[in-house]
Amino acid sequence: MVIYSYSTLTMTIVRLFLLGILFLPGGRAKAQKQEPPYRMRRGGIPQVKRILIYETVEKPSPGFANLRANVSTEKLLRLAQQSNPAMRLYAALALADRKYPKLYEVFGEIIRSDQRVTLQLTHPDNGRVFTRKTYPSSELYDRFYYSGRYQKLTAQDSASYTFQLLKLDSVALTLASQGYPIDWRTEETACYTNNAYPGSYAAIRKLCLDLVETKYGSAPLAHALASYREKADVPLIARFEQWSLWAAVTQFPDPALWPLLQPYVGKESDYRFYAAVASYQNQAVAHLLDSIYRHRLYYDDGAGRRTLSELAQALSNHYHPVFDSLIVQLWWQQQLITPAEVTLFTKRDEKKAAAIFTRGLLGFSPTGNSFLVSYESGLNTERLMSNLLLPILQHDSLTFRAVTFHGLSVFGDKDLAALCGIIRQHHLTWAASALLTRLSAEERAFDLFTISETLLSIGNADVHRRTRELLLKKPVQEFIGKWPVSFDKLLKSYNLTPLSP
């Protein structure tokens, strides 16, 4: 029998309490002001179970900043080999930020000993703290991938980045083919950025064979395999189904694969299918796609607009002159066109392009057409509309007037902003009457401001007075956000009395 004194028992409870706080998720973070603990026992079990704090490149914690800046590369390489996943991850991220030239070797070692961890992140906009499950290897891959994806690099840095990324892809795909667990997002990205790298071919082919044998498909792997365009792979590709087949054919439109697309004709209206068909780029394909287009118009199932948008995008991404007729039909009848097609038509024959663009623009209706194609999520519609309008202005001023009057009655948002921008830039005073008519009928804040700004820019004193009178009838003061202030600033800049009392 063991008898504890009161003081001994009290100290024991306090110690247990402190240990509990220290090893609870987030406990250590609070004690260290959200800084990850970089001094830890090798393979420390408590750290493995803890939530790891995510370290950003731009705003790291003081602890990680010190690790990245002051610890030698040799020591970081040793830390990246520890069995503790937290230490491995932080050391590897520091190496990635330093652009370590053999990062792919570190990446491979981390994959071989990967353990799933919980990562704590803070939302950059609202400060909300949340967690997600991840693998250290996936975090390392993403860190490097995004380091050169969306920023301007020098020619030397770009070459180094491309080489390193290909090596990372090869390591991920090779180890995946050997049975190591790879996060599906990492594997998918590696497939799409592999670009037929010779070092990855054997691994990709083995992964595709394994998937076919298990009756599972993978569009990214099919895409990666077909990118090599090896005739010997055609029998394997022919065993793919639906999305995997389409992805492969899009990259490698071999004649032997064409019959495999026929069962999907009339049944599928997916961009990936249209892209696979369009990749053959011949007259027979043009006729087939034209018949698909007419079929979709006749049997509109309510998703016709989205379906035709995806057809238009497929034609653009796999452009061939044999598709010109269908591209023009989609523009004239559906107001669907892509920036690449506008640029192509304009460069080829600007005067002819102006006539093509005119007919499509006059087809816009008050219901709100948009040539924003579903696969163009980052499309600048204002710039696209300007590129459609300018050739008309330059080659046929009378026709441009007709397009302007029609546009001022039906355009909205960015389309209207583009048209008004041209009116202001070229000081087209003859548009004032139509602008005042539209202003009297408009109720939306953005369009009201665009029209008012244009009228004040091109109009005389009488137009200024009428513009302010019409704005007084609008619920400008009820608009949310900074709209009331913006309208007042606009009027003041032309020496007009603001709307606010």
C-alpha cells in the first residue's frame, strides 16, 4: 500500500494537468503563441497525434522563419529524415522555399514514410481556424507546385522549376506504381503536368494496366499515358471506358480509337466527349459535330445552354479551319464565342470578322445572353466584348451605331461597361439620347453608375442636368455598400450637386 502525502498528491495532479494541456490538440500552440515546436524528441509520439500548424510562405511563424533562414541545408536534410512527421514536413517545406535543387529526393523519402496528419489552417480573409487531413508529401508537392505556377519567373528559374516539377512527378508516379500511398490530388496533378516525361512512362503504364485489370478508370492517368503517343499503347487505351477513354483520345486521336467513340454519339453532351471527337480535326468530324449541334437544339433538355457552351469550348481548344462554319453558327445563333476565336478571326480578316461579330451582337436579347463559356471561369468578358466591338467601329461606323443602340437597350454588367468604355474613349456624343433612355429605365447600381459616368463624360451641361435629375428618381441611397458615396463623388467631379442630403 502506497500512502501519498497531501503535498505530493497536489504536485502530481498539477503535473498531470500541465502535461494534459501541453499534449492536447492546440495546447502547445497556445503555450507558444501558435508557433510549432521545432525542438522535439526523435519520433515523439505526442507530436504525431497533435494538430500541425500550417506554415505559409509569406507569413510564417517566427519559429519556422528561423528554421528556414538560419538552419543549414545539411541539418535540414537530416531533420527531413526523422521519423516524426511534423519535423519532416517543416524541414522539407524550408528546403522547398529555399529551392533546394534535389528536392525530389527529399520528396521520395517522405512518401516512403508518409503518415496522415491533421493540419490546422487560418483563413486569410476572415481569420477562421479550420483543420483538414493531409499527407506531408502532398503538402510538400503543393508548396513547390504553386511556387512557380502563378508568378513570373526568369528564363533560368523557369527551366529549373520545370525540371524539378518533372522529377517530383516522376517520383510520385513511380512510388505510386510500387504501392506507396499517394494523395489522389498529388497523383492527378502529376499526371497532368508530366508532359510525356520519359522517366515516368513505365510507372504510368503500369498504373494504367493495374486500373484496367481492376475495372477502375482514371482520366488523369489515361491522359498521361496517351501523351506519349505510343502506338503500342493503343490496345491498352482501347480497354478504357468513357471518361478515361475520352481523356486518352483527346491526347492521342489514333484512327483505331475512333470507332470506340461512336456508341456515345447522341447520348453524351459532356465537354470531355466533345473534345475527344474534335481532336480528330477533319471534315467528317465537322459534319458529325454539326449534326450533334442540330440534335441538341431540337432535343433541348433544359441544359442546352451549358451543353452548347462546352461544345464551343471544345471547338476552340482543338481548333481547325473545318470547324469555322459551326463556330460562326454558335456565335450567330447562341452568342457563344471564345477569346481565341475572336483573335483568330480578327487577325485573319478584320473586315470580315466585323461582319461576323455584328450579326451575333445584334442577336443579343433583353433576357441576358452571355458568351461566357462554362470552361472559361477566369474570362474577362469586358475585354472580350471590346474586342468584338472595335473591328466594327473601325470598318463600318453606321453599323456600329446600330450595334450601339441595340446594345444600350439589352446589354448589362460587363458587356454594357465595355460598350460604354468605347463610347467614352471615342467621345461618341450621338449616343447620349440612347444612354438617357436606358438610364431612365435602369435600376441596378452597377449599370446605373456605368451609364451615368458615360453621360457625364460625353455630355454637355443639359445632359449633365438631365442625368442628375434621373438619378434623383433612383433609390441610390438605398444601395448597399459604397454606391451612394461613389455616385456623389462622380457628380462632384463634374461640379454637380451630390445626391446625398
